[in-house]
Amino acid sequence: MTAPHALPDVPRWARLAAAGAALTNVPSALWRVAIAAGVPVGLARSEYEQMGAPGLGSLALVVLSLVSEALAFLTLGLVRSWGETWPRWIPRLRGRRVPVLLGTVVAGAGALATTVFGALFVHTSFNADMEATTWGMWLLNIVYAPLLLWGPLLGAVTVHYYRRRTAASATPSRSGGPRD
């Protein structure tokens, strides 16, 4: 059984990679929302104060979580029908084909950016001077570790999207072509 709006020519590995990419943000987003709500996650009080949480900084943490989740969710468009045809709720574009180059360039840039972010996170976490308990640092690393997969998974799905969409458009039609 396939998911709603799933495309029949998308292999299982690509659907799983897209879903995995979309889910890589969930743990870190929940961690940020916990901080925004003032839930103890093993950080010192000074860390909460530096982030302005709870307080005005909480809004930034929640917005960051929502934006990152929305961007991660867009990965699913690379394996779903709404990544090939603009959804009906988008005025002026509804029903039109999504340009292959647009989807590929945006997703490719996202894959590059998230891969760089993952590498920078690893570097920063090893050199961070945070006030936290041992379990707090472990928790931080555990919730951010899945983000290391976001870029590579998105990159793989992006390459598949490009190849699938260009192969489909390059298939010669039976009418008007050379005879067998």
C-alpha cells in the first residue's frame, strides 16, 4: 500500500529517505520547545538566560523549530505528487508543473546547507563551552545527531528527483517518433 499522493515510479528507498529527512528535525525541535517552555534539559540557568527562555527568546526557539520542521517537510515533495504539480491552494500556480530545475536547485541548496550545518554542529559541540550537566550534554548531542543525516538524505532524494523527472520528460512519445 502506498501513501496518499505517492507516485508509482518512486522506489521505496527514496520514499524512506524522504521520510527520514523530514523526521531528522523532530528531536532537536522538541528539545528547543522544551527549553522555550522552561523544561529542564540539563542546561545551567545561565544557558536559559542567554537564550532568553522562558521569555522573548522562547518565541525565537519555537519559530526556529517550526521553520526547520516546515523546511524538512518539503523533502516529501520530492517523492509526492505535490512536488511535480503545484498544489491547488497556491494561487496562479495551482495545477501547473513544478519546474524540474526549480525543485532540484532548491533541494540541492538545502542539502548542501544542512550538510554544512551538520558538520559545523559536530565541530561546535566538541568545542562548546556550555554550562550543562553531563546528561544535558548527552541529551543535546542525541537530539541534534539526527540532523547529520538531513543533508545526505535530502541530497540522495534530490538526485533521484532530478533523474526521475528528467528521464520521464526525455522518454520519446510513440506518435511522431521514428518507426521501429
